[in-house]
Amino acid sequence: MIDSTHKIPLAERVRPKNLDEYIGQKHLVGQESVLRKAIENKNIPSMLFWGPPGVGKTTLAKIICNELGLRFYQLSAISAGVAEVRKVIEEAKKWGKVLLFLDEIHRFNKSQQDALLGAVENGTIILIGATTENPSFEVNNALLSRCQVYVLEDMGKDELQSIVDHAIANDEWLASKNIIIKENEALFLHSNGDARKLLNLLELIVTQNDNQNNKEIIIDNDSTSQIVQQKIASYDKDGEQHYNIISAFIKSLRGSDPNAAVYYLARMLDGGENIEFIARRMLILASEDIGNANPNALLMALSTFQAISMLGMPEGRIVLSQCAVYLATSVKSNASYRQ
């Protein structure tokens, strides 16, 4: 029996190692796609992966590194700084070209991003930066001009199901269990399109229902929701939950779900999130995802930003909620942004 209490997380154990195992992002790595051809031809420029959490940014970077046969260095802009970047550049000078994966690159300020310019331009390193934020706003122009930007999309239900099926079939511990998925709606709902969160939830459900008698482990909507509700709703405005919840909030607005939008807004406000940060994200969304389909959305978001600056909290929460509902229920179009 495999010990389930001291092991590598499921998401890491079943991480795809090549393009054939990679699930999702067919527009980037599907047959005959531009990025896949570039990988197969081993002609990869520095690039930025822009997308929500858990859609395969880190995994794709590692696959690219394996295909190119390079040394892989991974840093997080949350904890790393210029000193760590320079150390990687020195390693590249010693060993030859390396691949640097910089997660949350938008967290680097301008001077920190500038430290990457020389090594990117002369090819000492191949940089793959990952961000949940729009690079046009969060990455300085000098670095942006040296990188190709690729947008990674939310996981669809079919892709999420494929990830679950792959994990159950290929993970040694899960494969030893008699798992039956009767319903998957709650599993997908609570993972919010995040493959990492989906696998963490699957592992939690199986662990809590594990037994030594090879009995069936039934996964349905009620049992999944009960397990999720047992976990205290948390929000750490300086940690991972900050990015998870703001991402869920934006997805709710983009997906025209006002109830979910207000829920995630309340989570952020209760956790002490900066209200100007929230308003700024709604301002960006009003232009990117609504645009000229409803020009008043941008005016509403701008008025909200100005209003909360004057009101502050707690009154500002009313204005933010009003704007969130308006944006969520507005007709959507990203035509201006795409063109």
C-alpha cells in the first residue's frame, strides 16, 4: 500500500512530460500550431504566457525546456529579486544557454525587469515569463518587445474531465483505489477551471474516503460540496489566495455570473483587499472584455474608481458591488482588443 500521507502532491505526480500528454491549449500546441512547430524545430524565442492559474503555464515551460535539452531554472517574482536573476545569468555563461521560467513576472518592478533585458536580447537565456495579468499593463515595453506573448485559455469541461481521467489511470496511488465518478459538476465548479485546484480537490476527496477494504469511493456533487464546505473560506491578500480569488472574480464578470462576482468581491473585501486594486481590475475588464459592445461599461468602471477614492470603506463596497453586477450582466465583446 502506498503511503498517502507523505507524498508529492497529485498535481506534480501527474504533470505531463511531453506535448502528447499535455491537455488543453490546442490553439498553441495542437498539431500544426505555430508554437508546437517552433518547439519541434527547437527555435524558441523568449516569451510570456498570459492566463489564469492552473491552465498549464509551468507545465508547458518545462516541456519546452525538455524538448530543447536545456537546463531549467525556475524563480517566482513573489520571492526572488535581481540577485537571483543575475545568478541564473552567471550560470548560463558557465553552462551555455539556459531556460529561465519566471512565475508571476508582473510582480517584478521596472528595474527588476530591466535586469533581464541584456541576457534576453543576446540569447544568454531563454525567458518564459508567466503572468495572470495583462502583459501590456504589467510588463515594461523594453522587455515586452523582446518576448512573444501567448494567451493560455481557461480549461473547458472536456479538458477537465480528461485531466481527472488521466490522473486516475496513471497515478499509482489513485489507480489502486476503486474510484467511481457519478457526478462531476461540483468537482468542476469548485475547481473553477484550475487544473491544479481540480487535482488537489480530487486527492482530498479520495484521501478522506480512503479505506483498506477496496470499497468503492463514490464522487458525486453532494459529497464534493460537503468536503469543500468543511474547509474554511480563506483569503490571504499577500499570498496565493490573492491571485486565486481575483482570478475567480474576473472570470465571473467575464462569464456573466453576477452572483459569483458579488461572492468573490465579498471574499476580497472581507479579507482586506485594496479596493483600488479591485476597481482597477474592473476598469481593465470593462475595456478588454466589454469594449464597444457597451461603451458605458468603461464609464461606469471609471466612475466607480473615482467614487471609491472619495468614499473609502465601508461605503465603497456598495459602489463596487453595483459596478460588478453591471459589468457581469453587460454584453461582452473583445473585438477591439483582439484587433
